[in-house]
Amino acid sequence: MICHKFTTNHITIVYGHSADIGFFLHATDERINSACDDAQEYRNFCYSIFDEGDGTYLNVHTGKDDEGKRVSLAVMKEVWKTYGVNPVAMRLLDWEDAEPRE
């Protein structure tokens, strides 16, 4: 598995590639973590965004085996670009036959 992580302000981005899930990106905002507040209504809100309640609000991948939303390689390129993935790492998306086989 290739996995990279960076944090900007309150947002943590984890992205990379693995054989099972293909290319992936997870975006987590610490401000919407259910552990940050004792109010039940707020915790319920956090869990409504993502089942873990950990602040994850975006979970995308190109493979078959993962939670979150499966997207095409073209969409993943745009997601990586939008979230500021390192341009050198972006070259991973240009591998020939990068999409997992069905």
C-alpha cells in the first residue's frame, strides 16, 4: 500500500493506492469529530456525516473493496487536484491500466 497524509488547518487528507481499494482519498475535519463535544445532538450530527463519527466527510476510491464512494479514475484525478495532492504523487494516476480489473 502507498499512503500519504497531510494536514492543513483542521482538515487531514489521506490518499494513496492499494491493490484492493485502488486509488483513494479520505478527508477528515477534526471540527466534526463526535468526540469533540458532549452534546448528544452534535454527536448524532457527526455520525450522520459518516458512520464512524470521526470527522470523515469524504471517502472515495477507484477499487471494489472499501467503504465510501467508488469513482472513476478521471473523477479521482479531479478530487486529488481539488484537495491539493502533491503533483509528483498525481503521476500515480497516470499509470497505464491503473484501474482495478473487474
